[in-house]
Amino acid sequence: MKKIALINDLSGFGKCSLTAAIPVISVMGIQACPLPTAVLSSQTGFKEYFCDDFTDRMKDITDQWKKLDVNFDGIYSGYLADSLQIEKVLYFLEQFQKKDTLYLADPVMADHGKPYGMFTEKFLQGMKVLTRKANVLTPNLTELCLLADEDYEKMIGHCQEEDYIARIQSVSEKLLAKAEGKQTIVVTGILRKKTGQEYVGNLAVSAEESFHIENPYTGMGFSGTGDLFASVICGSLVKGLSIREAMEKATYFLQEAIEEASKENVSPCHGVHFEKYLSRLL
Ligand code: PXL
């Protein structure tokens, strides 16, 4: 059976990180091997939360796995609490990243132009190093701009223009040029208005191809949808699907769950009822 190492936190509420990745990877017929980076009462978007940081345990788990002599077909790293955790992931990659391992890095650090609590200049520099080692990157537009040293506010100033997606593509290409090997960048949650209707889309850019899939935007964003999206991409690519097939699968899985949560006014920090749609990934 194929295996994916999931380097992410375990949050009791918020349907994100490991509680999103484990069910998705499992239903896709792949063994999910969680390496928890922290255990939280809920994701950090809640007003208050308890967090038990696992930074010190990350190397211990990595070393024990090394002794087990296991191999991974995929490695997926998500939310990391600080730059020390980035170093622990780099150590994990030294042990387990082989030529044919698919490494997906989700550079979680900001959204809608605002950095998350863990963000520092040092964290960004660490994330730049980490993401260069990835085969696939899933930044949102804010994270793409941070990684490529571009001005996010200036970029979204062009959101009503014809060439908005082409502009995002050229920033992605700038980042691709800096990477060591072949990479695919999937820019997630791109919002734009066309003829009075708002759309949300994802743009995939690699050396070979570039394409953009978008759907009408419900006006609401929910905790964990980025993690669910990245999990489907990672599982699909490990199973040998193309990036286009992977993105179509992720959209088919999430679109209705997001529409339903928006209609039912689900509290955004609690996340969508993705459980009802897991069978779409079988
Ligand atoms: O969904 C990203 C994420 C994962 N884990 C934790 C978070 C967040 C986003 O805020 O707080 C703990």
C-alpha cells in the first residue's frame, strides 16, 4: 500500500490540518502516516485555544520511523508553528525524500494580505528554503507574493483586469525559475469579479503547462478548505493522476461542500461538512 507522511497539527475543532488530511488520504486508498507538529484544542482562528507544541518530538518521531526502515511515496507538510519546525521538516526530508517521492509543501503563513501569528521574516526565509525542495506548492495568492517578493496589494489592484490570471502566472513562473528541480505551483483561492459575478479559482503552473479552474464564489471562506484541497492534490498525484485530474477531483469534492456550508451559514472557523462528500474521492 502507498504511504504519505503527513506533517501537520492535530486540531480538535476547525476540520483542518490532520483532521482534514487523514480521512482524505485514507479514502483514496493510501496509508496516512501522521507526524503531529502540535496538538491544539482548535485551530488558531478561534478566540481562545490551547496549544501543545510538538517541535521537540518531531525529530524523535522521524528517527524512530527511520529505524522502522519505512519509505514514503508522498510527503505533505502543512501548518508549521515556527521556524524551528521548518528545520525539523528539512531534517525529515533529508531522511525520507528520495528521487521519486512526491513532496507537497503548503506554505501556510498568511491569507488575504494578512500574515498569521507565527509569521516573521525568519519564518519566510525558512519557508523559501523549504518550498524549493517541493515538487508541488499550494500557496494562496498572499503566500505566493511573499515567496516571490511581490507586493500583494499591488497584485490584487489588477483583479478586475483581463490579464489578472496571466499576471499571477508570471509571478508563479518567477518562483519556478528559482526552484532546484521541476515544480508545479498551484495558486489557490484566487478571487476575481467578471461581469458582476465573483469567482474563486485555482491556477496550476509548471514548466510544461498552465491552467486555471474557477467556480462562482459563495462569498464565504471556511477553515480547512485549503488543507482538504492540498490533501486531494497530494493523494491524487501519489496515485499517478495528472495535476489537471487532481485539481478537477479536488474541485468536485469541495465545491458542493462549500456551497452547502455557505447556505447553512456554518461558522467559518468550524469548517465545511466534507465528511458527506468523501465518497466522491473513492
Ligand atoms: O488550515 C490551516 C491551519 C492549520 N492549522 C492550524 C491553523 C490553521 C489556520 O489558521 O490555525 C492550527
